[in-house]
Amino acid sequence: MRVRYKNIFVLSPGRSGSKSIVEATSHLTNYTSAHESRAARLGNERFKYPDFHIEADNRLCWFFGEMSQRFSGDSVLYIHLKRDLQDTADSFLHRLRNSNYRASIMNAFSHGILMKPGDWTPDEEAEVAKFYVETIHSNISDFVKSKNHLVVHLQDGGESFDQFLTAIDAEGDLETARATWKQVHNAR
């Protein structure tokens, strides 16, 4: 079994295919994969990922200092997962307007990070969603520029996903992984 990277982290604002990449990579035999598997943990427990593991968690974007200290060097690969910016912002706008989920990243960003105690107007909500997506992509781009990283685009027909599979020396049912990548997951 060949394994090139000990840790692979998929970074995105969310709503960009993180569930899709985990579903697709579940068909690999030389890596495990999970989505937000340690998101509710504190301290050291938050970062105890298994070796030879692919983790997709948009909230890791808030822990880049810890990530740099704990996961750097040639054995780590960061994936900057991208989807059309407006499609992503629209998905987050829908979440902002329709979700009562207590741990919603959009509620945290729009009323906590931006410190808006009252309601945003509908036009402002659209701006907030776009601002969130742009901010996270900017943070990721800056974080990964000095690290091993790849950009994977959700909407490029699988080309960058194929490059990702090659880069990690993926083994397993690669055809099923590719087919799964092209399916829509977590569309709600």
C-alpha cells in the first residue's frame, strides 16, 4: 500500500462539495475520510485525526494557527475546495434565511463575527453571504500558499478531482470514487 500523505485536510467555506469529496473518497482503500468528525471537540481532542485520513471540515478555517503548528511539512496536504462563488453565496443565503440550526456558521458570522445584534435587510443578507464566502476563500488562499496544497473545483467535470486522486496515490475503487464525486450530495 502506497500512501503519500499522512493527513489531508479539505478546506472550504462550506456548501462547496465537502460532503461530496468525503463520499467519493470513501471508496479509497489507502485513506479513511470523514466530514466534520471532530467538530464538537475541544483542545487537543479537536485535532486528533487518524493517520492516512482525509478530513473535510469548513470550521477548520477558524483554527489556522493550530493547524499550522500541528499539521505542516511534506506529510500534509491541504485541499482548497471551490465552487462557483455566487452559487455558494446563494446556498448560504438560503441557510441564513431558513435555518434555525443553533450551530449555523451563517448565524455565527452574520451576528457574532460581524456583531450585528438585529436583523439584516434582505439586500444586506445577500451581501453578508457573499462576504462570508469571499472572506473564507481569502483566508484559505493565504493559509495554503506556503503549504502543500491543491485546488479542487466542484464544477469542473471532475478534472481537478482526478488530479487530486493522482497526487495522493489513491488506491481502491477509483471509478466509483469518480462517479460519486460527480453526484450531488447535501443539496439541502
